[in-house]
Amino acid sequence: MIRYRLRCDKGHEFETWFRSSADYDGQHDKRLLSCPNCGSGRIEKAPMAPSISQRRAPAPAAKSDAGDAGRQAPAPAARRTLHPVPPEMKKLLEVARQVRRQVTENADYVGPRFAEEARKIHYKESKPRGIYGETSPNEAEALRKEGVEILPLPSLPEDQN
């Protein structure tokens, strides 16, 4: 995962996570990014200070009768600075959670067969119904080109845990 600080053409700055720099590039090139404050789709990377982890010196080795001499206690995890979530982002996240909840409660989960099932419904080979599942970005683009109406479920912070 990689975190970028982004800025819209209106000057709003925000941070977001991507699976890789290529993932950011792909979303940026396809104009899939938008500002959570104003909705602008004109997004660029903003300058960002490097994230440097700070570790304390390891604890001195503890000696015991069991022959553990020289073994060191593990160093504590790096300190992290948490920034408060802006109220607008909290509202947006709650709406995204509600959308996700509505879909998962009212549609059929088809897993990795999503593209296949979406086509069957589109071409009236299967009964019309709401479905959700997984598909690759290339397959999702192919569905859109065929005129199959699809909408990605919003990605939530808890999905990354």
C-alpha cells in the first residue's frame, strides 16, 4: 500500500491509499479520482514529506539461567501520528457504508463470476436481479464497453485491515 497526498484544482488537499503507484496512475489516467470536498475530478499529487519511522534503541539483553544470554527484546513498533478525520470525510464514509450495506443486503453475491453473471443478466439469459462480486479492472472496462451497467462498490478503510 502507498499513501499519496492529493490536491484538486480548487486547492483542497487530502490523503488516500493505493495498492501501488501503478494503481494511482491507472485511476488518475482514467479520471476515476475525485475530491472528497468538492467533487472535482482534476486531481494531482501534492508535495508530501517522506514518512520516516522512528524506532527506539533496543532494550538491553536480558540474561537468564535458561541460556538466553545475548537475546534482545524486539524493538517497539514505529510511532504513528494520527490525524483527525475531517467532518466532510466522515459524512462521505458513512454514505459509502450505507451504499455498501444496501447492496450486500439486497443483492446476490456471485464472487469471481461477477462479469459472467452481469452479462447473462444484460443479455436476458438470466433473471434480472442485483448482484455483486469481484472482477478485474480489464473485465470491468469490457463490461462497460458492452453497455453492461456496473458500479464499483465503494472501498472503505476497514477493507484494508
